[in-house]
Amino acid sequence: MKYKVAVLGATGMVGQKFIQLLENHPWFEISALMASERRVGKAYGDEVEWLISSDVPENVRDMEMLPMDPRNVDADIVFSALPADIAREVEPKFAQEGFAVASNASAFRMEEDVPLVIPEVNAEHLGLIDVQKRNRGWDGFIVTNPNCTTIMLVLTLKPLLDLGLAKVNVATMQALSGAGYPGVPSMSVIDNVLPFIRGEEDKVETEPLKLLGKFTGSGIDFASITVSASCHRVPVIDGHLEAVFAEFGGNIEVNDVIEAFRSFKPIEGLPTSPEEVIVVRDEPDRPQPRLDRDAGNGMSVVVGRVRKDGDSGIKYLVLGHNTVRGAAGASILNAELMVKEKLI
Amino acid sequence: MKYKVAVLGATGMVGQKFIQLLENHPWFEISALMASERRVGKAYGDEVEWLISSDVPENVRDMEMLPMDPRNVDADIVFSALPADIAREVEPKFAQEGFAVASNASAFRMEEDVPLVIPEVNAEHLGLIDVQKRNRGWDGFIVTNPNCTTIMLVLTLKPLLDLGLAKVNVATMQALSGAGYPGVPSMSVIDNVLPFIRGEEDKVETEPLKLLGKFTGSGIDFASITVSASCHRVPVIDGHLEAVFAEFGGNIEVNDVIEAFRSFKPIEGLPTSPEEVIVVRDEPDRPQPRLDRDAGNGMSVVVGRVRKDGDSGIKYLVLGHNTVRGAAGASILNAELMVKEKLI
Amino acid sequence: MKYKVAVLGATGMVGQKFIQLLENHPWFEISALMASERRVGKAYGDEVEWLISSDVPENVRDMEMLPMDPRNVDADIVFSALPADIAREVEPKFAQEGFAVASNASAFRMEEDVPLVIPEVNAEHLGLIDVQKRNRGWDGFIVTNPNCTTIMLVLTLKPLLDLGLAKVNVATMQALSGAGYPGVPSMSVIDNVLPFIRGEEDKVETEPLKLLGKFTGSGIDFASITVSASCHRVPVIDGHLEAVFAEFGGNIEVNDVIEAFRSFKPIEGLPTSPEEVIVVRDEPDRPQPRLDRDAGNGMSVVVGRVRKDGDSGIKYLVLGHNTVRGAAGASILNAELMVKEKLI
Amino acid sequence: MKYKVAVLGATGMVGQKFIQLLENHPWFEISALMASERRVGKAYGDEVEWLISSDVPENVRDMEMLPMDPRNVDADIVFSALPADIAREVEPKFAQEGFAVASNASAFRMEEDVPLVIPEVNAEHLGLIDVQKRNRGWDGFIVTNPNCTTIMLVLTLKPLLDLGLAKVNVATMQALSGAGYPGVPSMSVIDNVLPFIRGEEDKVETEPLKLLGKFTGSGIDFASITVSASCHRVPVIDGHLEAVFAEFGGNIEVNDVIEAFRSFKPIEGLPTSPEEVIVVRDEPDRPQPRLDRDAGNGMSVVVGRVRKDGDSGIKYLVLGHNTVRGAAGASILNAELMVKEKLI
């Protein structure tokens, strides 16, 4: 018996990735797809501009899309791939009616009583669910995952916290799929780089402080590190690459950092979890988006070029698949964690 | 009457740019092209894999290539677009025989008695020429320009020195032409980013300290700032984009930085000099390589997104044309400065 | 004294090219820019998403955009860069009020009394202007230029007509700028080719028959050749490349074809006319979009790889700049021809 | 018990694809990798510039490379990914010593007694093996597969033969992986198309005549159709797209062509064979390289836009994965056919 899952915003770039990752999921089975008014009643396969492989999966091709109304939906979990402004309206309706909403949207990430979770980083923040239900009088709840760029970064910052991490500068080279579809016009990005992604730097600078913070029983004590980001779009289909300059409180050695990365453990027993959370590569020219984005089926992050930066600094690169580990896969992993923790 | 100039290594990517920039130069006229043994005696137009426009300029198309031997060359100035290892052997022979060598090669940049010069930044370092001639007993001399990535960066750091600049982290997104030809295989960089450029980070971290240093009469007192670089190759034909995180000794305001950039003056009277050294753009999404690399005929650098980074930090992006301001144009501007200063 | 010219649809991709080509035009000077309702009253420089170089030209940056209404416009010539559906409504209003409309839109190209003109190919078709004015009772008139892909092709077919040209198969590799802005999403075309361009093949198969037809005094007798097209979009910014298979009525030799191409003459005295209409290159690997699109300032077409295809066939490639020779430059050349012919 | 297979030329682009496709092959198991002198004795994983996924497969990572000498090799089948000039020397040595050589090289494809085979097209040509062994006195033999571009084309021409196919013009848009590694320099192909591929058109024009010919018992009677090709390289990683203009002896209807494509059957029981040899898509904008190259695990070809071209012509597009169906997969499928036919 599988859990029934529904997807909000199923036709977009991240929505498509939800569909693909859920196609043969051992625990979850798609029971409903919800879309905007103009698509309601139409078959998913007829409406979607399917861009991630040859064909729309058979299990959803003829599925009729439903309105974004909890009364129509039969599901145990609702995944949300909605844009932030629509998520802000729609997700609470589902949470109120008792659904577990696993959201990739940014709308509620920074709300005090909403868990912002990466399972390997801060599973204990799920404790906020009770706070949230009490605060809001909801039968269900919302759990969010971070921004794609934040996720790759924070997966590598977590193991560095105990080594005295104090300050991070990060410059990103982000993939086009992160902008959705139609997203970035080709005229804007062939033989070019776009040095700006609206709202991105703010997310990358604030979300890590919550993620790396401590759950107090009633809220989150934010981590006291500083993150500064410069975000850029490059002509790459999938895979965000990030150049990290990490400052520590005192002396730091490359080997200790690599050891910390390699010792960082996945959560046992989650089907979408990779075997290695952080793959550390030794070659001088890795990670590369085209070669490394599918590591661990897109759920590992790949680190390379770990090197000294003065006495108390370390530089490295990290790469992850932005629509898998950075979006749909992140929400699904959160849902799996909630199942394991018997929250669903 | 124009000065006669010769070009060492004329068939490569930077060599081609020398040819193009010198085609209608008001002061200089190409008198000789020198190449490796296998090309000697052949017409330039037959040998070069011309990649920067429709046709090889007529003034050099039928010019026979000479060996890299000072005895064959009739020229006032020798421009060098050689690789470092060959430059190390060949350039001293020309300097010894009395030629003024304006070199883009890295071979001698960091030697104590060799000027490493960007005219707008440290023209006074040309004072090292006398030291060099005395030290080495040469009739001529070598003057070098920095690495392409260094140049864009340092043109923006110079005006920040008086504002208390202390530390710089820079992450680069560099163009393919910087790797020469055949250079980066297409299979390596379509839908991809290469997170490593051999030797680049070391140059970007050390050359600025010399460039921003003080000429003492007999040598250079290096600047005491710190530069840390992470260098990456993106699928862009021309134009290096750099994300800069600059730390200052104390509080710093965006307006002061922009004002410093805009007040930074070109050297008067040099034909290759741009009207504006630093173009500061206000749009949120500039500079972009494809749109901004030709600013000031490729000799301006373009800055954008100047923003606060904590109390004592500033972030910004800078872009410049890597084979013009970053290579051939840099050497030519140095030669123009030397003419103006009556060193030639 | 220059002619005053106005531009309809000035903010699009082709509109921008009109602005750029007219910036320093010796005969024409921009007196008005007309745009859709929502842009009226706003400064051109504030509204346009300028994509073809660093900055919007100064002569139009602050020009207020006018509605598309002939009563507001003071101009001798009206250039139209409108989409076909809007052109169909707007252009006749201007023609009726006495304006000479030089249109790049497809709306009226195939109308019996509307000249479809490439100056070097069928200047005498301008004789249709009188027919048109008589037919429609207009004070002014509309003259059109062909589709971009048609233009490159027909410039090479015209000199082949006398050699017995009978049938043409053409497969195109077209640039992204031809789809306008935002146009083709980057997700659709990075590491990809789009094998379909709506409406394109029909235009390429029909327009040449009119262009190569004979003006009878009252209409056009269409040429009796056959053209079949397969049109594709490739990840190239500018420059349409076309692979042509030409069948002749009998034996044909490569040298005769090359001789016919090289003998094809420009119209004397038109400022935008290139020195060579057809540049024939001998290298085995030309023409290439990036290297050859700017030949003759984008007004030449470049031919290469002319080779036998059986006894009575010839294969070759032709390339031209799609927004210059293929659009804005085409309309401007037509207007120059009309001035020379004293039709304006 | 699996057959032991060896790979000649295992480090190149096609060699890597052999390794990948053979990793979990149900019938074949890699027993040896042979390489050029300078690689002999080194581990495959240390030598290869692995470009097709994250990591070199474990089963060959530490395999020591052997010289290209039959005395060293223990294998039932030898796959050859050698360049033509080396293949010409090396492959006969293996055939003479009794090996079954399944070659992707062009060296022997057009020799009278060497089968050039696509299983679904001309399996009966394997009858030439006996002729070859007799002629040459070899214990083993060479079987070849066609050029990658030929394969996609001929798979679609075969079902059209009975409909009266007479003449084919084909214009190709070929992927970069077809040029090997380092292959095409990125400076040559970003924002560009290369209109020439050395030797390619000749192969595409001659190989189909042999493939579609009849085995007479002692040789092949070539098919009497005509093929003319124009071959071009586009910035796509994998997947050759071909625009086909097919002329028939008389009237031809789209439905008959589509029916012929859909009825074209795979060989039963070969593990690498796709379920559908020709996938016909109805969408107006397919096939596309990025979306369709992996159809049938890269072994299907995908056809789209089948449309009339006059009374007796049909136009369509065909796409296939050039290093799978067009190279390594083609050789492997040939080997599987030979096993099925008990020739090995």
C-alpha cells in the first residue's frame, strides 16, 4: 500500500521533476495533479511542455488536472511546486484541511513556526510542526525545503560548523532550469552570463542561518555565521556550481575539512537518500555540471578543489542538481523523513 | 612617421588580437611577424587559423614570417604574445639587442627589476626600466602587462585603495578565448562549466600586490592587501566576468565606491586609451559579457551591482574584454605610454 | 537635408536593428518611433530591452514613443518592423495617408499589387507601386522585403536563373534573433536544435517565385522554378546558414556557378549596399555564422562549398545576417532604392 | 557463461561508449582493452579522459591496457573503435588469427567481401563472411557497421524502398561527440555552425547503396537509388539530426510512409535491440536532439514532420544517438546478431 501524493503546480520545470521522481517511487503514488484554472479538466500530457526527457510518464499522461482546492483532492501528502505568491494563498488551505504539505516554494520558509528542513542537516526542526499546528489551529501543516542554491551550500556548511566556521562568501554559477520555463530567453544567455537572479542572494544569505540553527522546543535559534552571496546564471541546463570561500575562527586544515565532508552521513532508510551525501572528488577540475549533476541520482552534492585560503580559510567548489536535490528531490526526501518519523 | 613594431607569436589567439588592434594604429605599423620554426618563411595569411572576424587584415596577409631572432628584425618595439616557457628564452634576446619588448607573457612579470604595468594604475613603475638595464647590462628592456583576469580586477582595486581596501575574494567566470586555440574542447564546455584554470589563481593572487605596490627608486614595495581567487571557465567567447567581495578596514558606503570608480581617470593622449576607464552601470543585470565586452572598444572595464556586504564590505561585478584590455590592448597601451614618456 | 524616417515596432529585435542601422545614415534621420499603446509617451531608452550592443544610441534614447497613428507622424518614409497581424491593420493606414511604407512584415508580401523587392534582384517590380495606388486609391504605398531566409536564398538563385535553374531543395540552420525577444527559451535550444519554425517553410517556398518573376506592367508573372524547404533553429545568435541543393535543366559546372555569383552586381549609389553582393569563399569550411555574418557590414551574403551534385546539380551553402540583410537592412536598402528612383 | 569481448581503441569517445554499453551486458563481458603503445600497461581509469558520465565503470577502472596484438588477447569478439588508418593495419591481424572483429571503423566498410551491416536492414549480408574467409584465408573475419549519419538515414530509407524510393537529398546537423575528443574546439562552435565534416558526405552518399543492395551469394548488388548529402556540425553534445528530402518514382502519400516506418520491425531476441526501431512522433517540433536521442536507450531512431513535397516527394526529419545507434551500439548489435546466427 503506497501513500497517495498530489502535486501542486505540476506543469512547471520543478513540477515535471516531481512527476519524474515519483514515477516509480516505492512509497508514494500520484493520486492528483492540481493546476491553474485554465488547465483544470485537461489531461496533463496535453498541457505540459515536457522538457526533461523523451515522453511524459504514462501514469500521469491522461490524468485530468484538478483545481487547487483541498475539497477535490484525495491524498496523504501534497507536494508544492508553486511560485511563491500563489503558494502563499494555496498552501495554507491544504494545511488547514489536514494535508501534510511538503513545499518547495519560498513563501513560508522563513516563518517562525514553519520547519525549513534538509533531512541530513536539521531533521529535528520537524518539531516545529506541533508549534505550527497549535499556533494556527490547522489539522495539517506545511514543511518547506530551502532554495536550490542554499541546499547545496548548507549540505557542505553543516559538517564545517564544528570546525569553527564563521563566515562564508559564495559565488554561484546557476543552471537555466532554475528559472523555469520559458524562463531565460536564449538571446540573453548564449555566449553570455547573467550576473543577477532576482531574490536569490537574499535567500542564500538568510536561509542557512535558520537551517543551521537550533530547535529550542518552541522555535529556532539562528546560527551566528555570516553568509554573503553573489549569484549568476550561466548557459548550463541543470546543475548549480558554487565557489565557496569559508572563513573559520582559527587555523583550519584541508584534510580536516575533507574528512568532515566524507563523514557526513545520510539518513538511513529513505528511498530517495543517496549513499553518499557529499562526494569529494580529487581531480583538479571537478565538479563539473554536465558530469557530476547526476551523482547519487541527483541527490548527492559533489565537492572538489578543497584548498587552503590563508591560515584560517578554506576554498572549495560544490555542485548539485538544482531541480533534484535542489527542489523536487528535496521535498520528496522531506516527505520520506516525515513518513519515517511517523508524522504522516 | 610611424614606429615600426614586430609581433612575437602572431598566429595565436592573442597574436591575432595584436594584428587586429594594430591594423590602423595611428602611431604603430607592423614591420615583422615572428613565429616558430615550422612557420618561418610562410605567409601569415596561409598559416593562421583566423578566428576573430571574417578575414585576415590585408597589411599582414602576405607577410612572410621570420624566425624569433633579433638579428632579422627591424622594429622599434617588439610585442610578445608568446607562451611563458618560450617567452622566457626569446624575450631576453630581443631586450639584450636593444629592443623595447612589451610582453603579454607571464614569464618575467614577477621579476624584481621588470615593470608589471597598467598605465592608469602604476605608470611610475616604468622607473624599473633603468634598474633592469643596469642589472642585466641590456641595451633594451622588457615591460610586462598582467594576466587578463588580474587587469580587470586591479583596475577596480586601485581606486579603492584610498578607501581602506584590505582583502579581496574574487570568483571568475572566464571566456574561452583566454585558453587560446584549439584551447578548450567543445565537448568539455557545452552545457558545462570548468571549475579550474591552471596557474590562474596564483597569478590573480600575486600580481595585484606588485601592481598596487610603490616604486622606491630601486624596486617595488608590494601592497599589503590580500587577494584570494577562485577561477572558472564558462561557455562565453570573449569577456571575463568577475564577482568581487571587497573587505575594507572600516565602514564603507556604496556611493563612495561608485564615486571612486567614476573618478578614475585615463592617461591623456594615448590612442588606445578609452574615454572612461571604468564604466559603472546602474541596471540590476549588468555587466554581461556579450553586451559589455566591447565598451570603450574593449579597453574599458564595466562595473555593476555595487552593493553593501556588511558594514565594512562591498560586492560588485567587473567585466573586461580578455584579449583586448586583458592582453593585446594592454601591451599596446603600455607601449603607447612608453612612447609618451619618451622611453622609446 | 536628410529624409525623415519613422519606425513602427521599434522595440523588438528587428526594430532595434533599424535603430542601429539608421543611427548614422547619410540620407535618413529618425523623426518618430511608434509603439503599442502601453509604451506610448514613454522614452525609447526606458522601454526597450536593448540586446544588440552596449547602449541604446543617443539619438533615440530619450525619444518619446508615439501611437501608431499617421496623424501624429512627421516623416517621409515609414519603416515597419511590426508582426504580421498588426502590420495588416496599421500599414494601410499610413499608406492611405500618403506615407511611403517600407515594410519587413509578411502581411502584404504576396498581395498582387504590392512589390516584394530585393534591389539587386527585381528593382523593376517597384513598377507595381502605381498599380497599387490606382487599385487602392492611396496617396502613399507599401513596399515589402522578403522573409530573412528567402532573401539569402534568392540573392543566390537570381544569378543561377540564366544557367537553367529548375528546382531547389534548401535546409536551413537559422539564428535565434530571427525569433525575436524573448523568442526561443534557452531551455529549448542549449545542446539542442529545433526542427520547426512556424510558417517559415511556406514563405521560403512561395516568396522566391514572386521575386524571380517578371513585371508585366500590371502584375508579376511568377517564376516557374520549384523550391522546397526544411527549416531549423540552431543555437546561434545571428546569421542564417542554408544548405542548397540546386537542380538545373541540364549539365552544369561549378565554375559557371561561381562565375555567376561573382558577377552579380550591387546597385550603384545606395549607401547601405555592400561592395560585393555575394562573397564566394574558397575555404572548405566556410561560410560560418560567427565569422561571416558581418561581411559587407551584414549586407553581403557569403557562399561556400560550391560543388557538383550529379551531372545537373550543384550544392552550396549560403549565409547572411538575418536581422541586417534579412530584415532591417533589407527595408532600408529598398527605401534607398526608392529615393534613387525618385519614388519618394 | 558470457562471451569474452575485447575493445580496440577504448579511450576515445566511441571507445568510452563501448565500455558503457558493455558494462552490464547480458551476453558479453569485457576481457581486454587494447590501446596505443604509450598507454600499454597503464590502468584504463588513469588514462581515459572520461566524458560521458560521472565515473569510469568499476569493471574496467583498473584494467591494464594491452598492446594491439592478437597474441595477447583472450576474447571471442573484438570490437574496434579505431580511427580508419590504424584500423586498416590492426583489424586484419585479429581477423587472421581467428577473431570475430565487429568494427565501427570506416577502413573496410566498402571492401567487396566485407559485410557492412545494420541488422534490421541487411542481416543477410553476413553471408559475405564465408566469401571473406575464403578470399583472404583468414580464420576469423571482419564485420563492419556504417558511419553514424548513414545509419540513421538508412534505417528510414529501408522501409521506403518498396514504396519506390529513387533519390534522397539529406542535410545534417551533427553532434560534437561525433568528432571525438578533443575534437571540435569550443572557439569554433559556440554561437556558430561548421558547414563541413571531412569525408562525411562521401560516406553518406556511398554506404547506403551497399547497405540497401542485394546479397547475391558471392557479393552485393548495390541499390540503384541516389543519395546526396550536405553535412554540418552544430553545438549539440549528442544526437545527429537529418533533414531528408526523398523523391519517389511516382505518387506518394504521407500515411503510407508513416505506416512503413511504424511497421519496420526489430530483430527479435537481441538484447541491445530497441522495441521500436523507428519512433514516429506527431508533434510539429520533434525530433529534437536533447529530448529524443535517448529513445530506446539510444538505439531507436526518431522521425518527425513527415510531410508531402510535391506529388512524388516526402520530407521528414530523423534523429539518432550518434555514439550509440550510430557507433558503439551498432557494433554491439551486429555482434549480437552474429551470436544469434551462430557465426560466433
